[in-house]
Amino acid sequence: MVRKKTESMKDRKKQVLERLKELGENICGQIEKGIFPWLEMPSRSTSNIQYDKKIRQYVLGDKTIKRVTRNVRHIRPFTQLVWLGDMVNMLIRQGKTSTLRDMFYMSQAYEVDFTDQAESDDIVTDLESLIKFAREDFNVFPEERSAIYANLTIEYTVPRYEGKRLNLTVHPDGVIIGPALASAEFIDTDAEMVLCIEKGAMFTRFLEEEVHKKFKAVLIHTAGQAPRATRHIIHRLNRELNLPVYIFCDADPWGMHIAQVIISGSANAAHLRELTTPDAKWAGVWASDIVKYQLPSERLKELDLKRLKELERDPRYREELWQREIQVFYDIKKKAEQEAFSRYGLTKIVEDYLPKRMEEIKSY
Amino acid sequence: MVRKKTESMKDRKKQVLERLKELGENICGQIEKGIFPWLEMPSRSTSNIQYDKKIRQYVLGDKTIKRVTRNVRHIRPFTQLVWLGDMVNMLIRQGKTSTLRDMFYMSQAYEVDFTDQAESDDIVTDLESLIKFAREDFNVFPEERSAIYANLTIEYTVPRYEGKRLNLTVHPDGVIIGPALASAEFIDTDAEMVLCIEKGAMFTRFLEEEVHKKFKAVLIHTAGQAPRATRHIIHRLNRELNLPVYIFCDADPWGMHIAQVIISGSANAAHLRELTTPDAKWAGVWASDIVKYQLPSERLKELDLKRLKELERDPRYREELWQREIQVFYDIKKKAEQEAFSRYGLTKIVEDYLPKRMEEIKSY
């Protein structure tokens, strides 16, 4: 059953359009008054990015920057930002989506002079922090896609499908988390938790073993590092449906960080709140599981150990569980993949490991 | 409307089980007769791989190899192969799927001594060439997944979904081509062609611009190099539904080769026939399109030119179109991505480029 709803996805698009209108009116007003138009936005420089313990994610500090067209060096990023606002306005009104790469190429038709895609991506992030909406809200999506499988009925808000409903058990390979799914409303579900899974093999295993029924779970395949649209869906499942979230990744520093980014976000999305799920739990595969289950493993390489050192010092890794498991990694100097459970046959992970872990994780 | 059907997907699984039974009976029979069991299979060494101009794909020659357990060096791969046959039998009977990585780990529980995954992958390929079915037919899938969007109704053959039908316009982000889709029957469609698209951005563009309606097309996102399940679906759409297939990739040697592998396969699948579509056409983006449409482009790098040289000499690239475009690449020394059309706005590629190309391609 659906418990609460924060705000509708359609309302968000409307709000983006309103913010863009305000942005345009502000600039036009300045020009009409005969002053060089300028903008103010939060600074995204590393000195202004802090880890906020209370809300448990990276946030931007109080520093702001001004883009003043009187300054010749500012004209270029200012113009790029205004052009982007225009494009985004068009995208939303026409109900179309685009990618970061598309935006870079589109700019060339308008002689908006982006040196490379890194520069155009940066302006997209500027627009996010200026209007305080994620780029998914203004229809700019990455290419990577992950999948979801759940007894969850959604209602589309995209054109041509608006009002149509779909139950996410419809396709046994899972349903793609693309622009249409990311912007759909949650209508009804009997799910009681969300399980996020790094690898496709384990996602398929969970699905074939009916974990979605046995554990009343929404299954999400992150396909490696979870794309932003997927992190947004996880956030919404947690907030709108009050579902606890558990994350399963490979037992190595890279897997740990996939979980951590779902939980507390990344430094370059410090200006956003809708991509994090601070109450989500890293549920495995832990370093200690390698020992406990005698999983097939490999030695940690130089690069893995270097990464582990970085994580150890990262403020997001202060909690006991993380620190404990980092120490186990140092002790055993081994890593393992999720598929390593196949050593015990295809069902071990679902019949033994998963129920034990779900019991255990409650105490963390 | 569905026009013809070659054989049902369920029949294929039955045939795999029969072949496995024969394989087992053969070995048991040999043992009962008191002789060291042996097997004979087509040699997959490069000297036995030839390009067959008539069927337009790589094929294996007449050379065979024998695995004789009297020879101590053969015992290991022989045992691995028999073990794999046992696992595959179990997978099919239980209606479960697995991945190449899973198979490698599963072997460890049985003390089947694979040195690494390359070795276990190799034995999977041995089993393919021995029983003459693709590993998808015995439920071993890769992780990568691509997507399909079409007014095409399918009927699942996988357990729990058997007999259920789905129209592939059900989800506006496209439907994942995973184990369940790859093994589904085609029931009904009004489609008249198949368009394969390398990049997700262009797939989404086609979908939002309703190319599936305007061109009565099945849209397939290959997600880079098409995974085998996707190549199999393309083959089946061509064979079972008589649909012509057109492939759109980036304008560079790597994009050309994505098209070529869909058309005539790869050397390491020379023992299979169901992964190729020799009548499929490479429809763009051509090197000559970079000039014609003044697409934003980059210079060909050293690595690109080296690859181009290889393609020029490859027997699969003998036809006029390929040779002509390779020459254009040499002349202009440039490459372009599919998204480069966004330079002309989001609709140019659908409203101008695509109809012109579909007209033009008929003469190739």
C-alpha cells in the first residue's frame, strides 16, 4: 500500500518552468533598467563543499558566486547558462528528453561556444544549483540505465503515456529505469523494503528465486555505480513509500563506494538533496563475509589498497560498520564478487545468506 | 502480422536436453564397454575458421578434434565439459538462467579446476560447438543488456511467465532484452522493418519522435556492441518475421564493426548460425554523412586509423559500400557520433536524415 506522497512529479516540472521564467524575467528586468545583467548562485568549489553530519550527505556552504556580464570573462558562462535555460524550457514544454552529450552538440547549432563536453556538463550543473532542481527534472538524462522489478504499480507522467499505469512485474527481465520511469508516480505496492543490487547476475538470481515475493521487496539493479535516475528512484521509494533500503555490492572498496554514493551522495552533487538516501544500509557483501562464507576471492591489488586508504579517511565512512569492514579488508587483503556465492549453488545466497543478513542488519 | 515461424523456442530447449542426453549416453556406453570415453567436436582453432561468402558469415571448416580420456592432458577439459553439460541440464530443467561468471564460480563447489574465467568460457564455447546450440539456448547469458521498443506482442516461454503476453510498447523507456525476452515467441506485429541503434540517446530520440509508428519499425538499442541475445533477437526478427534490418552506429571504424558483427558475426562464434543476419544493412552514420551534413566531428586518432586498416583487409568488408566509406574516412580523417545530428535540433535526424537514408538504402 502506498503510504505518503511528497509532491507530484508533474508539479516538479511546473516548478522548473516557473524558476526558469523567474530567471528570464530577472535578466530582462536588469537589461530594461539599463544595467549589465548578473546572476548569483551557490559556489561549487571544493572549499564550499562540506559533509553535513546531520543530514548525512555533502552540502554546499554559504559562499556564493556572481556572474556579472560587466566582467568580460563572465560573459561566456553567463550566455551558456541562459542558452541552456532556453533549451531546457523547450525540452520540458515539448515533453522531450535529452542527454548531456546531446546538449553539447545542440549548442553548436547556436554558436554557443563550448570547448568540450566537460564545459557543457559544468554549465548543466550550474543550472541545477541555480534553479535548485536536478537535471532529471529538466529532462537531461545520462545514457546508462539500470532496472527495477517489483510488485509496484506506477503511473506515467510523460507525454503519450500520461495516466497509463504499469505494474513493474510485467517483464521478467526487469523494467528499465529511464526518463519515463524516473518521472512516474508510485500508485500502489505491497513491498516492504528495497534491495539494490550491483550486478545483473545477482539481480536475475533474486528475481528467479522470487525474492520480491519472499521478502516483499522492490529489486533494483544498479548496473555498477547507480546512475542518477536510479539514485533518485531509490530516494523516492524511501521517502514517499517509507521503505527501508538495503544495498548489496561486490566485497571490495569500489563496491563499498557504490553503496556509499546511494546513501550519502557524491561531492559533485552536493547542491542536490534528491539523490541521496541517508537511511539506506550497506548490507553486503562485507569483507567479513569472505571469511565467514569462505567465498572464492582475489588478492587486493595496489589500486584497491590505495582506494581503501582514501575511504578510511572519508567523513562518510566514520560509522562503525564501515570502519570495521575496512579493517577486515586490511587484515585479509582479499576481495570477492557477488557471484562468488554461486560456489554454493544458485540458491545459497537467497536461501541462507539473505535471510540471515536481513535479520542481522536490523541491529546496525 | 506474423508471417512465418521457424521453430518454437520451447522446442529448442527440448532439443538441447536431447543432445545432452545423447552426450551422456554416449559416454556411459563407452565406459560400460570398458573403453576410455572420448568425444569428437569441430576444431575452433583459427586455421579452421573461414569466411563463407555464400552464407556471408564466418564458419568452421571440416577439421575436428578428439578429446580422448586415455590421454592424460585431455582428462581435464573432458571432465570440465561433462560437468558443464550436467550444470546446463540442471539449469534448463529448473528453468533458471546463469551467467558466464556464475558458471566459473559454480565450478569451484565441484572442485572442477578452472584456472580462470577465460578457461570456463572456453569450455562453454566447446559445449556450444559440440551440441550445436548457442549458450542462450542452454540458459547461460552475459550481463550486458540492451532494449527493444516496438508494436510487437510476444509470448514468454520462461517459467512463471509461460503463456503470458506483452506488447513491447508497454514501457516508454524500452523493454530489456534479457533471458526472458530472448526466449519469447513473436505473436503479432504491424512492423515492417527493424532499426538497430548503437546509442541510447538516439534510441530515445527515435522513440520520442515515434519512429516506430512513422516507419512501422521495431527499434532496438544495441548499447554499443550488440550482446549475443540481441543479435539473436535481430536474427529471429529477420528470419521469422521477414523484416528487413537497418543498423545505425557512430561514424567511426568501431561503429562500422558494430554493424558488421550484427550482419556477419564474429570469428569466435563461427560455430553458430543464429547470431548473424547477413541481409541486414549498415544504414549510417556513414563517413560521407559527416561531409554531407557537416556534422560536428573529431580527427581520427592513430588507433582509429590502425583499426580502419584492419577492416579494409577483412573479408567481411569486401562489398562496395564498406570499401567506399573506408576510403572517405581516409580522405576526411574525421569521425562523428550519432548525437552529432543534435547540432540541427532534436528532430533533424528523424525528419530529414532518416527518410532520405531509407529511400537511398534500397539501392544497396
